[in-house]
Amino acid sequence: MSRLQGKVAVVTGANRGIGKAIAQRLAEEGAAVVLAVRDPASGEEARREIGGPAAGEHHVLRCDLGDDDSVSDFGRELESVHPSGVHVLVNNAGILDDRHDDSLTIDLEKFRRHLDVNVTGVLRVCRAVLPLLRKAGGGNVVNVSSTMGQFEGGLDGGYTGYRVSKAALNALTKTMAYDLKDTPIRVNVMHPGWVRSRMGGADAPEGPEDAAETALMLATLPPDGPTGRFWRSQRQIAW
């Protein structure tokens, strides 16, 4: 039996790159996937491509992480599509728009934008989906972060908004895991690697399929599985 047969998985930013690869892998394991995207047209194209045993049950819903109203609308639409609940939430969507900016020169609006999308946006989505995770009897939240936010060597050299936002996302993951420690909901964070994508660039050494395997592992953790931890290549790493 497929590991996610009969389960519902939500993946943000699932229309391309890492998010699409994760959606594809979860679908292959039987999940009915909800592609939460800013651009529904590109989401529909991805939905047609990901297939899997539950191909006819995939949905595309609009969700802009930086917009309170958009995320609230998404939560309501998600409940209407899957009133019995959701079992997996993968917070993959994010931005990187400050490659050469250090902490002394980065435009403050750009800095705030990274925090609003990469951290507050994830919190918005989690709050919208958590009631459905509870309704389903528990599940897994997987946050896609980066070792560029890792305190052990990840916070040096430009990319200030991105690095700080990913460090904050790691902290949010730890905090949320603690707040949910007495529930059957696990919250973990993963580094996907340097992946060939629009964000990672064509010279990256890894494909998005590599990241999808770690996401699948975390999406299928049992109720007594680890929570509040940082992962890379299916192994725990330091914060």
C-alpha cells in the first residue's frame, strides 16, 4: 500500500521547482495534493503533470503568503474542498531577493518583505491549516528552510534578508513543535540542498527530486516520530 493513500497533502509553491517535485513525490505515494500557489494558471499546469494514484483528486487553490486576506480565503476554500481534514502541510513557498545585500546596506522594505513571506507567511498558512490537521487526527508539518539560516556557519556573507528569515523560520519551527508537543502533530524543518531551480540557478549540483525524498520522509513520520528538528538528506543536522 502507498504510504499516503487516502491522505491529503498541501504544498505551497507547488507549481515549479522544489515544490512541484515534492507534490509529485507525495502524489506518487497516493496523496491527494492541494497545490497552494500565487498563480493558479501555472498551478493547473503542474496539477495535470503530477499524476499519481489520486490524480483526479488534486486541487489548485490560490494562496499568497504575504497577504492576510489571501491566506484566510485559502483556509476557507481548503476546508470546503477537504472538510474531513488534512494530513500533511509542506511550507515550501518563499522568496530570495537580496543576493548581494549585507546587513548594513539592505533596503529595509526588502528586508521586511523577506520576513513577511518567509516567516510570517508560513505562520499564516500554519494557522489556516492547523484546524484541518486536528480534524484529521494529526499529521506532519514540513517547513522548507536552508542551511543559510544555520547558526553553525550559515549566517555569513550577504543574502541578509534571506539568511535572517530562514534562521527565524527555524526558530518558529522549534517554537511551534513545542506548542504542539502534546498533540499528534509534528513540525519539522528541512534544508533541500542547493537545487537546480529558478531560485537555485542552473549551476546547482542537485535536482529537486533529491529534496523531495526528505520531504516525503518527514511527511510520513508516525505519531511518535521526531518533532522540532532540522533535517538534510533525511538526516538530522545542527541548528
